Amino acid sequence: MPIKSPKIRPIVSVIILIMATFFCQPGPVGGASILTTDRDIYNYGEAIKVNFSDSPGNERDWICIVPVGSPDTEAGDYKYMPKGWSQGSLIFPPPSPGKYEVRAYYNYSRNGYAVSGRYPFSVVINPEAEATMAQRMERKIDPNNPFEANLLPEQGLVYIFRESVAGSTFTDPANVKAQIMVDRKHVVVMPNASFFLFSAPAGKVNFTTGRLTQWNAHKGDIEEVWSVRVGDATINVRPGYVYYLKLSLIFMGGYGPLLDNVPHKEGADIIESYKLTQLKK
């Protein structure tokens, strides 16, 4: 006859309780304990310092800055955290004025777009800085420039460009073409190393990316490729002024297109230095 001990069951229960407490501890809620910025409010033009902690130190863990309210799949301006670092800081370039959120994606290769932590901050601008920013981002039409001479008086001109990008071992973004939409209407399909002149109406004009496609040599046909996000940018166009909109394609499990309104000198230098090809309808 087996011998029964009344002490075994309570001991087992205690062990199970201890294991459950150890393995089922909740993670940080809202990200306040693992992610912060060094300030809650920045003046326009100031770099953003992001402090992170409790990182598993994986190779593809990353942090991004996005406008408040963006979906969790929005990559925004992102940087990878150094492999093996459990804590540290990353410096991001100054964003435009507005309300933003820093987000951390730990164990991204396993969890995908599951946000591990988030922290809000704002960027503000005073009238003097706003005038300075406008001077950097726009310039008047050059009547001696054949690209700009025939622009209608009530319109502005946007150089939409994609700089030359080389492929990599795993992906080749140079072979991918990106559709550009303006206020949800198709405008142009951008291949690698190209630019397009868009005569824009005055006012706020919204630019987004649409379908991404590439040539499949095995099938002998064009196929759509997976996009993990939509590139988005809005330019406040003034009649008689020129703007530059940069398109970039980044591979992050799928292609992540980015649209960025860049300073006019930077845009003009890129078009000239890379000898980009002009697209025409």
C-alpha cells in the first residue's frame, strides 16, 4: 500500500505559485520605464535624445519617432539599437513642429510590430524660427531655369526625386518602383535614380506612396511587392515657390517607403550630384 503524505500537496502548490510569479511578471506598461526623451518639449531645430533601458540587445531591435496617433506599423524615423546593449541613448535629427511619440520594438524578429514601450513629446516653433525654416524649405521660382519658367502664377512646383540606391545581399530596392499619389490621385511611378516635376496647386498638398512593383525575371512579369507602411508627407505650397520631396525605400521585413520634404538646397544638390533622370508623363 502506498504511503500518502499530507505535506506534499501544499509544498507543490507553493512551488507552482513561485514559478508563476517569476515567469508571469507583467512587462512595462506604456513604456515609461524603458523609454524616455531627455525633454518633453523641444524647440524646432533641436535634436531628439532618446534614452532606452531593459533592452534584450537583439540585433534588429529598433526605436522610431512618429506623429502621435500613427498606427503601430508606422516606421517613421527609425534607428536600430546597438546589438548587446541593454540600455543607452540614440540621437535623432530634429523633426518638424508637432506632437510625436517615441516607440521601442524589442524582439522585433519574433514579435513584429508589438510596441514594447512608448513616450510622447512635442516640438514647438516661434515666429522667427518659422521664418527661418521656410527659407530653408522653399525658394522662389527661377525664371531662367527651363524646368520652372512656364509655371502658372497660381501654382507652386515640387521636385519629387529618388536618389540612386545600390542593392544589397538580401534585397535590391533599386529594382522596386514606387507609385506616388497626390491627394489620393495617381501622379507618377518612380524608379531608382529619377525625378519628376509636379505643378502643385496652392495650399496644403498631401503626398503618399501607393503600389510598389518590381520585375520578376522568373515569371517574366511585373509583380507587386509587400509594403509595410505608406510614405506620407504634406507640403504647404505657396504660388511661385519651389519645394523638394525625397522618396526613399528601406527594407525592414518588407519595403518601407518614406517621403520627406527636404531643404531646397539639399534636394537640388542630390538631383545634380546623382545626375537623376527626369521622368515625363
